[in-house]
Amino acid sequence: MNPLFISHPDFAAFSPLPVFHKEHEKIPYSHSAALQNKHILYRRRATFDGFSRALLRITADDYYKLYINGRYVAEGPAPGYPHAYYVNEIDVTDYLAEGENVFAVHTYYQGLCNRVWVSGDLRQMLWCTLELDGKVVLVSDESWKCAYHTGYTACGRIGYDTAFAECCDSGAAEEKFFEKDFDDSGWDFARVNTAGGWSLIPQKSAQITVYPMLPETRERTERGLLLTFPTEAVGTLVAKARGNRGDTVILRYGEELTADGSVRYEMRCNCRYEEKWILSGGEDTLRQFDYKAFRYAELIFPADVEIGDVWMEVRHYPYGRRCEFTADNENLRKVLELCENTVKYGTQEQFIDCPTREKGAYLGDMMVSGRAQAILTGDTTLLKQTAENFGRTSIICPGLMAVSGCSYMQEIADYSLEYPALIAWIYSVDGDLDFLRRVEPWATGVYEYFRRFENADGLLDHVTEKWNLVDWPANLRDGYDFPLTNPVGEGLHNVLNALWYGLKLAMGEIYEILGKSADFGVEKTRSAFIHTFYRPGTGLFADSAGSDHTAVHSQIFPLLFGIGCEDGALKRRLVDFIATKKLTSMGVYMAYFALVALKRAGETALCEVLATDEGAWLHMLSEGATVTFEAWGKEQKWNTSLFHPWAVAPIIVFCDGVRVY
């Protein structure tokens, strides 16, 4: 029995739409709105005799939730690319019984080009195979029934086309599709899809864990019910209700409350979290499909509607802390607890920038949150899988994309330049030589890509194909004196070239470990960097070749990579300059590099002083944070996400015995 890719008949014969391209390239693209936001259900009955172990392999494009005999089992896969699409392996022994069994799968095809999945390409499928005691007894084929779930319609879009706001109708014919005795006799049969071009690989990372979190407070209001949860987390709202057919419950979610005590559902992160639930006239359960991040929820409903139990179905990557921190400072402990909470609840099937506005797996965010998660858990599996996923973006550009596992094309030079250092760091943690061998060609590809922009002196000049970020948000660049437009302005600037030097150091380390040799021109770039950016008059490094301005960012990377720091006086000036500027002169992304640069310079005490500054993480806490913000305060960025895992640098810096970069 060979498993087949099966689709709803509407999708089975489509040729995939092209969604991959360089960021600044324009491609012909048109997607029917009628084929977006499709919830597609599959069911299969099967009868089994005695067995001792049942193993199911399953995947779907874009996503699935699996039920067996009426019980929720799991969901996935992690976002991936068609040429390396992840398959989950699940032990389902405890869900099966002798005799008849029913498999029900809720799949979703979003149809938008965004940072969440590789969607918008008309690829939709389900694939699975079931083994009982090592023998294949069930596969995906045209014997499976399928139908659209009519109980999910859109009532708006969230964020940057990140998700469709859900209108859930509990009176839909398919509402209880997962139950064993559901009548699917009127459904169509699935069709084989041979056009999608998927190539499957095992998903090495664990699937997310899902569990209930009860509200901390439940308050009746004039309009309905207000819920406060113990922490902001990621998941869906589940509720029990009874009312008349057609009664509508308005659902509002937020990260904070307004002045009148209601939920701020028009969120500052540019998301409008308002959805609907239509009641059936009987005993109903709200079952939302897509996740969001929130701490507060408000249900607004007619007076005759009865609301029963309500909870958040929390979801995140399995978490268990294995490392210890040395922190006698009470404020530092508070900061570390905030960061740990963020890693726990913020890590999903991949390391996402924020679980609200974008849900994107950004390479720059992974540099911080990925390291922190690996340190906290002692497990590099998810980090390595994500690093490989970024390597696979080389099919689009050998210099790698800024965000992976999706159809949104964005390129950020700074992030790509950090890739070799990340994979060298991973090897330093777990010593996995096979991993290093697998990813080295991608790292070499990054080096070869950027070498096209290297001038005769060994510096990067005018890297126009990718955004030169330096830091984010832009108002926290300390006046960095270079036109960071997209495409970037002409000339040489400090941060990108410091990262170019750091990449060469990392490539040398990787090649030495693997027993390979190459001349990356390290000393040439180092000498040219000092000659171009060092200003004797200030004793510091300038932002660009034609400027004397010295932003704090221009001192951080020379200190991190030791450029010119054999001169003890220069090293001291760099340390003192960063100390004077404090972390609040930069964004939370750059704060990671500042702290690790100081720690590598032996300034651990200064790291503690800066990390416990009242304007940094303690300011987030003073504004009610239960997870880290995208900026130091709610008002520092016009669309600040109040749940942003790239701000967890203290986990890396204050964990004993761990390499920081």
C-alpha cells in the first residue's frame, strides 16, 4: 500500500502558483479569493484486529488537526518547503481499538502569501500512512471522504494578512465531523494530487503541546463576560454556551485593557482581534482553529445566552528547564523569569518573531530566542531544524531569506551574515558533527553570495539586494549615520562590515572543525575596517566611511569581534561608551549583541547593571508585561508587539558555562 497525496477535488488538478522570488523582483501572480481560507475535512473508517503498537505518519499542506475515534490527537506540521516538507510520526496506539475506528482530519489551506506558511500557491493536500506492528494497514488514497467545513468563515483579516478572523458557526452541518458516528455519506471522495511536487522528510522536532489554562479572574459585565488569564500566552479560546439558533457572541481579545476596563482588541501591534461565534440553539462548544496571543478575552452576548466554562487552550513547543542561573540580584531574577516565560509560551513549531502581528520565523529573532530556548531546555533539536529550514531558502537566494517556511519574500543582510556564527554556536553546544557537515554548504553559500559585494579592500560595498537593518525600530538606531533605505544607499557602513568580518571568523572556525581549508581574507577585512571606520579624534568607530558620527551600534560589533581591541585603551573606550549609552539607546535586538560583547570582554558586572536598568526589561514589567515586548516600552514603536521573543537576551548572557555568540 503506497500512500498518496490527496486533495479536495477543487484543488487536485491545480498546477502550483509561483510564490518564491527575490524580494525586489516582480512576478506574475493571481490567486482566486474563492479558494482562500478553506477548511477541508477528511474522514476514513477502518477495522483492525489485535495489535500492540500503532504508528501514524501524517502531514498536510498548510496544516492539520487530527482526531481518532472522536478524540483530539495532535496537530502540525512545522512550516516547511514543498521540496522538504515535514512529516509527523505519532504513536496512536492508545487512540485505536479493535474493530471499527474513525480517522478525522481537519486541514486548512489559507491561500495568503504571508510569514506563516508556504501558502497562496494552490498546494493543498493530506498524506498519511498507518502501521500496526510494523505492517502498513491504512494510507491516504481516494477511499477517504472529504468536504469543506462550512462552519468557518472570515470576518476580517488580522495583522499583515497574517490570518483570517474567524466566524465560527456551531450550527454548521460539519460541527461534529470528528465524532465516530458522524454521517459523512454525503461527502465527496478525495482525489489524488500529482501536481503539488512535495518531497517529504521526517520532522525531527517535537509537535506542540496543547493544554487548558483557566482564567485568573472571570467578571460579569453589562455586556457579557471579561476574562483575565495568568499570563499572556498563545492558543485559542474554548467556551461552552447555550442560546437560541443564530444568537451571536462577539469575541474580543487583547494584550491589555483600555481605560474603561474593556479589552483593547484594536491592538497597538496592528491587529484587530474581534471574532464571532454563532450558536446552534443547543449545547455548544467554541472550537477555533487558528491561534493568537492574548491575555484578556471579552465575550459580548445577548442576555438570554448562558455561558458555561471558558478557558484558553494553550499551545507551545514542549518545555522543561534544565539550566540554572546565578542571580542574587532580585531585579535580575525578575528579568530572567520574564524572559523564561516568553521562551516557554512563545516558542511554537518554530521560533516566531511575534505570535500576533506576523507569526514569522525570522532568522534574526532565532539568533536570540533560538539560542535561549536551547540553553533553557538543553535541547538543540528545534534550533537545528530551523537552521536547516533557513538553509533551504537558498533555492530562492544563496544569501538566504530573512524569514523561512513561508511565501513572504523578505531579505535582510544582517541576519544572513549571522548564519555561520549561529551554526558554529550550535556545534559548540552539542558537538553534532553531522549537523555541521549538512549545513556548512549553506554557510559557504552565504559567504560566496556576499563576496560579490566585496570591494578590493575586503569590505562590503552597497549591498542593495537585501535590506540593511542595523537595528529595529528605526528610532532606536542612536542616529546611525547611513541611509538605511530599502534598497540601501551607496557606500560603506560599519555594522554590515563588522558582521562581514564576524562571518569570516565563523567560516574559519567551521572549516577548521571540518578539516577544510580556505582563505577568507580575515586580516584584510579587519585592517580595512579599522582604516575606514576608526576615528583617532574620538577614539571610536564611525558609522560610515563618509561620517564622523559614532552611534553605539558602531562600537558594539568591534567589541564583540575584537576589532582593534588588542589596544587595551580602545577596548576600554568601547566598553565605557556602551555603558554610558545604556541599552535604552538601542532596540531589544541590538541589546543582545551589546550584552554578549560586554560579557566576552569580561564585563559581567556591567551586563547586570545594564540588564537591570529601570528603562530596560524592568520598564516592561512596570507596564504590566508577563512576556517581553518588541521595544523597551509600549510607546517606543508605533505598532509594538507586546509578545516578542527576540527580547530574551538575558537568558543567554546570565546562564553559566554557555558560549554567548
